[in-house]
Amino acid sequence: MSADAIFQGLRTGLTPFLGLPLELEPRAVAGVVLGAPCDAGVLHRPGARLGPWALRAASMGLGTRPMPQRLREGREPLAPAAAEGWVDGGNIPTLPFSLKEALDAIQATVGDWARCGCRTLMLGGDHAMTLGALRALARQHGPLGLLHLDAHPDAADGAAWGTEIHHGTWVRQAILEGLLDPGRVLQAGLRAPRFDDGELAFLAAAGVRMWSPADLRDPLLSLRLKEDLARVGEGPAYVSIDLDALDPVLAPAVAEPVPGGLALAEALRLVHAARAWSRPWVGADLMELAPDLEGGETTARVAAHLALHLLV
């Protein structure tokens, strides 16, 4: 974020993400950041509807060029600034009391920007909102690959709560709707306790690659991980990050924190792997930040840094 953008924010009270130009009407730009202020799909610990505001505030004053990973043995050349040519498209007008109408609004808004040739980064909001973005982008690009960082597989059938769609069912729903190419789906960070094996069995049968934190840390599996990550990017792909993929020490203010999660460096290695894809991801999101919960500001700052690396 430039000094001019900081002073503009101080004067106007507006804090577009990373100080990007605020542009509410879809037009042909490199990409757009969109808030999804809805948590109608949360089962426990709501508050993610406030996430977009907290993420924008956390980006205030944040530099747009990440520090090189290596400094001691020869400095890497200065990379282009993150989000070059991007705009902040404001918040999607989601209605707080209707999950269906919220998903419809997300699908319409993301679709409008995608038809202008834009990539999209969505700031959540609960993870059910991702389904609306996938519906829009799959209509534009066909079935998508998915790099999904999460403590949970999000592939429940919804029977326990009487609904097919909530923040724990969207992956199953996206596969059933044909929005995802299951053979190009990789889930990383899975570790949450389960009631049964239904989700894992469904995903395994569909061909999804599932990775626990222990799997990711096993050096004997490093080649297989590289191959699985590359497969995601063999066609149009989406990157979705539930902040509960991270250990709660780093990101406590989420709907469903689970101990034993990823370190930030581990999450960043997965995000950086997407840079090797033959084409950039078409859409991405950061979901489940509930800033009113304990540790909200810390979690938002960690999330803002993840977003920065997504946008390089």
C-alpha cells in the first residue's frame, strides 16, 4: 500500500484492500477483491460476516511486495507488486438471513466480473459462500481444479442439520453439481475429528487427493505432493483457504479451530506452488475469519499476509 493510499484512507475513512482503487461496477481489469459478508451457513461460532471489514483494515499500511524468502546467500530480484491492475469491488450485497439468496448474489456478482475477464479474490464470510463463486466460475471456465486448505473436508451430506448446503458441505455439493474436476482437487491440512467415515469415503471414491498435516511434513511424500499440486493447475483452478487450516495459535478467531494445524510457512509453500501452474488461478478466497472472537486482530493480520502472497 502506498503512502498516498494510506493518507486517502485516513481522510475518507475508506480502507479498500491493500489500498486498491475502489471500483463497484464490473469492468475489464486484471482482478477484483470482493467481500462476502455472510455467515448464514455457519453451524457454530458465527461472526464471519464481519470478516471483509477486518481483512481490509488489517491490510492498511501493508507493503505490496513480500520480503524475499532468501536474503543471506544472494538476494532474489524485487518481484512485481502484488495485485497489479487489481481493484477492490466492495462487498457483494448478500442478505444475512437467506443462504440461498446470498449464494445467488455471489454467483451473479462474481459472474459479472468473470465475464469481463477478471480474476476474483473473495474475502469471507463463511465457507458455504465459496459455492456461489464456484458456480459462477465453472459456468465461465468449465469444471475447476481446487487447492483447498482446511482442517475439515467440508464434504458432509447435510443430513444431520436438514440442509444440503452449509459451511461443511460445499465441496460435496460442488462435486455433485459438476463444478469441480475431482481428479484435480487437493485438500491440505485435514485433521478435524469426525463422526463417521462418510466424508472421506465420498472424497476418496471421487478421486480427491487428501493430505493431513503429518502427510505434508513427510519428506518421503514430497514428490507425490508436488505431483498432486501440479495436477490441480492442469486446467482452470480455484484456491480456497479456510483460516482454520492454520494452527489456532496463529488463527484463533475462526468458526471451528482445530489444534495441530499448519504453520504459516507451510501454508505459504502451498500457496506459492500455484505460481508454477501454466496459467494463474481464476478465483480464490480467504474464509471463516470471525473478527469479534478472541484473537480477531491477530487472525486478520495473518490472513492479510496470506492474501498478499496469493496476489503476487
